Amino acid sequence: MRLALLGTGEFAVPALRELVRAGHVITVAISQPDRPAGRGRTVQPTPVHAAAAELGVRHVQTEDINSLDVAELCAGSDLGVVVAFGQKLGSPVLRAFRLGCVNIHGSLLPKYRGAAPYQWAIINGEAVTGVTVFQVNERFDAGAIWSQAQTPIGPTETADELHDRLARLGAELLVATLPDIESGRLQPRPQDQAVATRAPKLTRADSIIDWTQPATRIVRRIHGLWSWPAATCVLVPRRGKPERVLLARAMVADETAAPSAQTVPGVFCDDLTIQTGAGRIRLLEIKPAGGRLMSFADFTRGRHLAPADRLLAPDNP
């Protein structure tokens, strides 16, 4: 097929590569503009821009795709493929393609419509998630479903790791679904609006950990927030200066241990597990602010953590 890819982020790159590998013609890749990134704030190409350049695919950038003449820009394209694009498509864009546009979404729609589907799936304790290829309409993530694929969520899997797995799974599902879309053998099935749920965009305000919550809930939140905005705390040792840290990975060490006068929520216990409102957690990976991601064992050796040291919410997330 002749396809136009509308994508910006890393989630779209496996789809672009898989479509090229499968022999489809990518008439153009459209992404948001390149933006400053990193400590030096130098302008970096979007992931789709970089992949398109590597693959020799024509690339266009725009702040607003609805301001372009998409019918002319994508002339000859049968279908628009939308993946992690970051812009809402108006009806003129959708009508520019003979077969309309399809989207790869990182959840089993209609669950988790929105900008952070796999993150909220982890935070909410889902055992299974997946990807959906659906027909784009003017309602947000509400179009009819062409196909879906499921995958389990690992007990210590972070949002970053699940993102990468879902991106590959979505790319494979898209390629497998395209023949049915092109031939018209199947029709997409409408979503059940009655069971739709939302997955709103995460913000820095979501990074605060409430240590009075149960251990299982805190562990899920740590994993779902990594690597952005990341569960953010201030380590307050009995000796030494407070230090801002980001929590990357953890496990439930005890599901029932209750707080006491000595082990209040957020405090390190004798075995350096952390007391919560119900149970205790063991940190596995941690990142000091401005430092590198490391194992918690390495972190403790450098800082001599001791029982009664505490993790508190920062004043500014």
C-alpha cells in the first residue's frame, strides 16, 4: 500500500521501520517540529524525523497539520497511519485519504483512552494490556476497532519498558491488519462507549508518592511513572544533607506490616525496606537528581543509609 505516516515520538518508530521492511511505500512522514532537548537545550530531531532520514523517507514537520493541504502533500496515499503524533486531526485531514486514517493506540480500547494509556494501566494494577489499531474519527480515541493484541504486564515492568514492547507489538499488528483494511474483507467494530475509561496526560504533580497508601499501590505507581515524571522524593537522613531522588523500580517486601511509632510511613526500617500505610516495599533502582540510574544496593553503599532515615514528598515536584 501507499501510506503516509503521521507520527512524532519513539512509539511511532517501530511502525515506520516495519512498514518499510514489509514493502509498503511511505509517501511522506509528517511529525511535529524538532525541539530543544537535553541539558544543553540543543535542537534535536524528533524520533520519526531521525528514522525517516535514515530510511530515506520524505519528511515534513508542522506545528498544526490542519493548516496544511494534506490532500496535496499526501497525494497518492491510500491510508494515513497515525502513531504518537500529538495533534488532533480535523475532518479535512481524515478525508484526504481514500481509506481514511488508522491509529495504533497503546491500550485495549475502549479502556484507557488518552495520552498515557500504558502508564495508567500499570498504576491501576492491570495484569494485561495491549495495543489497538482503530479507524480515526473526530472523537478522541473513539473510532471503530480493526484489531487488537494483548500482552501481560510484568510485576516489576516500568512504563518505559512496556512502551517499547507495545511499540513493537503495535507495529507487527498494523502490518498484519493492513491487508484486511485494503481488501475490505472485514469491517471494524464499534467501541462500547459504556465501558470507556480515560488515561489523562501525566504531570509533575503526579510524581508525588503518598507513603500512607498500601505497598502494592505505591510499587505500581513507581513503575507507572518511570521515567517521566518519575516518583520523586526527598531523602532525609538522620545524618547528612537532604537529597532529591527519583524512584525507578521497587517490589513489595511485606503486604501487611503496619506502621508504628518507630516505623511511620516513608521511614526506612531495620532491613532498609520502606514502611507504607499497609506493608513495606524494597527499592530496586533509584536515580539521584542530576545523577545516573543505579541499583539501590549501590546507592546505599555510597550514602550509608540507616534505619529511621526517611523519604518525604518534595516541596516542588
